[in-house]
Amino acid sequence: MEKTYYNPADLSKFGNISEWQPELGRKFFDYYGEVFKEGALTEREKSLIALAVAHAVQCPYCIDAYSTDCLQKGVDEAQMMEALHVAAAIKGGAALVHGVQMMNKVKEVSM
Amino acid sequence: MGSTTKSLKSQHHNFSDPFYQLNVLQQAGSHGEQFPAFTARLREHGLFPLKPTGTTILQINVGKMCNQTCRHCHVDAGPDRKEIMTRETIQLCLDALQHAPQIATIDLTGGAPEMNPDFRWFVEELSRLGRQVLVRCNLTIILANKKYNDLPEFFRQHQVHVVSSLPYFMASRTDAQRGDGVFEKSVKALQMLNAVGYGKEGSNLLLDLVYNPSGAFLPSGQKAMEAEFKRRLKSSYNIEFNSLFCITNLPISRYLDYLVQSGNYEGYMQKLVDNFNPEAAGGVMCRNTISIGWDGYLYDCDFNQMLDLKVAQTAPQHIRDFNLQVLDERNIILNQHCYGCTAGAGSSCGGETIK
């Protein structure tokens, strides 16, 4: 088998992280489960947010998991892609807004 | 997923053979490990042997002929299937029902049940017996031929409960599963059903939709999905309906073929196994339903019927020998495909099985 840093089969082993620190693992997964329950936001909306964040943090496990989760919750393709554009806009905007800092610095040290 | 035009049977495909399918379901995965036996999971939760809770529904498959050839169909139905329930066998069903007043609901399925030449007579006779008739109408049949155009009115006259598949509220995923142009025709048919009162508040004419995933994933959240379907169908097409039933695709027949061909079989089975829910298992439909094949043989469910797994030998095998008391004592026949009915919130012909 080809060796890569990411193995899709590892996603289903996520729970194993509790083996070396059971208490913190349990707290994390309890919290995780609570976060995704319906609250002020629907489970569907939360899944779309998770999909966008998954792309922003570029986690292949999360992308697999929340692409499927969005499908399961009836999200359509256009909605999924729009969520990614939100992530992309924020990431792009986060890079570009630093352009102001760049401009400030250039002005500061220029004659 | 894309539509096919021929049934697996007419292609002499391996997956048209129940024995071959059951063999695939028993095989070890690529890591050499077998999926745990379904019966063992039931035993862990005190549900084995699985017994009926009392039969109240008779699901009758009146034939495998259909005007559609859906990519996921567990019946392997299509225009080239000629198996049709005869009037004599229908009469045997009616005779059996005379002696089984506890069976309140008759669930007619196929194929497209309306293509059975004795369909209307059967519905009329069932109405006369005072039973609730449920028809699993694929919607497009209403537009398939002029002779079917009046089906909404016929259903209305007999207060038929209409249950129709619509895997998505857009054409993309619907047509991928059910064939090109099916969504557009389904929308027209739903509007025709609405026009005679189906799905309208206060009409007492029930129109339920069935959602099943167009791909290798599970359904989730029936209530939330129903709300989304209602919102989207109303705003885009002014369509109304009563309830949405979320159904999991079982790994048999054409859907099993799709899973294997697309490389999704192992992952899908693992998902079903990982999501085994004992509460859902307690409410499976085989506990209150008996399934009858087009030739009159008896099964625990429509899926077992397609795998040729007849009811246990301790019980009558054919409708001519129908004896509900003995049937309600039988052990239900189980196999690995049963994981499909017990995953997550459960799955049945009436949607989720958890309360």
C-alpha cells in the first residue's frame, strides 16, 4: 500500500486518541457531540459550517466526514460550494487585509 | 449513480442471483475480517430469535413490471420484468384477509403496482373489505400512458394512502437514481395528486414521500429532512405532502451492484454495522408485516423476498395456506442485509423505526 501521511481508515479510529488520555478524550468527545446537536442553529447549518471550516483548516478527515454529513442532511451541491466560498473569502480576506499593514510598513520606512 | 435500462435479470448479471448476493454479503473485507453476524448483534441485545409482535400489515408485491429502471431498485424491477400476480393469487390474498381482521393495512407494491391488469379490481375489493389500502406509486406511472392519467381520482375514490419515492427535491439526485426526466414527471404527478386533494390539510387524503439516499450514504434526521423537503417543494413547485419517510438503501440487488462497482461496498457495510442501534432493531417492520410475492409465496419482508428467503419452514409458505396464528409464532429469517434496517434511527417502509 502507498504510504501517505493521511490514511482514510484513520478517521474511524479518531476515538482512539482517548487511549492515552481518557479523561481529556472523554471531555472532548462529549463536548463535540453537544456542539453538533440542534440548538439555536440546526444540525444542518452546523454541518455546513463544519464543512467550510474543514476546508479552511485543510483537514482531509473533516472534509470527508462533513461532505458525507452534508449529503446525509440533504444539503445540495450549490449550498456546499457556497459554504466553501465563504471560507475562501475569509481566508483570502484575511491575507489581503494584512496588505494594510504592509502598506503602513512601507510608508513608515520610505522617504 | 446513473440510470440503467435493463434489469439485472435480463442481463444475466451475477447480482440477479440471490445466492450470489448472499455470498457477497458473507465475504470477508479487504482486511480479512468478516463483518459481525447480524444474528449475533441481536443476541447481544436479547432480540434473537427475532419474533413477530403481531401482524397488522400485509405487503403484497403484485408484480415486478415497472415503467422505470431505478439504479438502486432492490426488486430489480423494470419494463422487461414479466412476473405479475395473477387474478387467482389475488383472490387467494382476499380469501386470506377475510379470516384475518387484525390485518388493517394492505400495502401494495411492485414494480409499479398499477401495471398489474387486476390492480383496480384488487383495490376495489380491498376497499369493500374495509381495509386501509396503501399504494407505493412511483409517480411517473400516472403520466406514462393515457390509461393511467386518472389514477389520482381513482385513488381518491378509494381513499388510498399514496406513498411515493422522491429521493430529492431537485432533479440532480432524483434523476441520478431514478432515470433522466423522472424528477420533472414526478413534480407533475405530485401536482395532479394535490389537485384532487392529496396532501392537503383536512382532506384526509394521505400523500407521503419516501426519501432514500442517492449514493453510498445513510439518511439522517427524518424530521429535519421533512421540513426541508416541504419548504423546497412548496416554494419551487407549490407541492404539498403529509410526511416524509427516510429509508436506508439495503445492500442487495442493484444497490449492491452499485456499491461493489463504485468501490463503496465495504465502507457502506461498515457504516451500517457501526451504526447498529438496538432500539431501531426492536421496531423493524418484519415484526408486524408479512410480505407476499407475485407468485403467492410468503416472506418476512420485501428484501427477503428478493433474496428468495421465504418465511421459516415452521410456518405456511404460500398464501393458499395462510394461517396468521402460526405465522405470528415463527422466527424471522435474518441475514447480513438486515443491518440496513437497524442503522441509526432505523429504516422501514414507513421510515424511521425509533419512536
